[in-house]
Amino acid sequence: MTNSKVRFGFPLAVALAMASAAAVAQETTVSGDAQIKASVVESLDRHAELRAPNLISVQTRGGVVYLNGQVSAGQQSATAQMVAERTPGVTRVVNSISISR
């Protein structure tokens, strides 16, 4: 193999390998986020005080859970946050739930 092929071929191979690994990691994160979201929603559904007329939506990205919506009491917001924080795979919870009056 000539020196120029080694000089250009090896960095190209490394770059392609890194791009492939990044794509796999992103796919794993998306899959993990979907599982985390499903687990949080399932756990929230086990709490009758968080069901309708309360409205809580759940989004996940990179293990971070985003809670949005409205509940009728502050304790319900705190409960939703606690439930999300205790879910396996959750790294952080951003609670944007508002209290309706």
C-alpha cells in the first residue's frame, strides 16, 4: 500500500466508523427515550389524582423528561414530578405543569 493511501484512507475509515457509532448511539437514545416516556406515562396513570380533568403531557429527550400541562393543585404537580424522577432511565425532570384555578 502506498503512503498516500494510508495517509488518506485511515482517517477516512476512522471518520466513517465514528459517524456510524454516532448514528447507532442516536438510535439507541431515541429508543430509550420512547421507553422512558412510556414508563412515565404508565406510572402517572397509576395515580388517580393525576387523571382527568388534569392534563399532563410527557416528552423525553436524552433521558430528560419534560412535564407540561395543568393540574388543579400544587401537590399534584409535585406528585407528577416525583413519579417521573423515580422512573428508571430518567436523568432529570423539567416540570412546567401549571396550576389551574
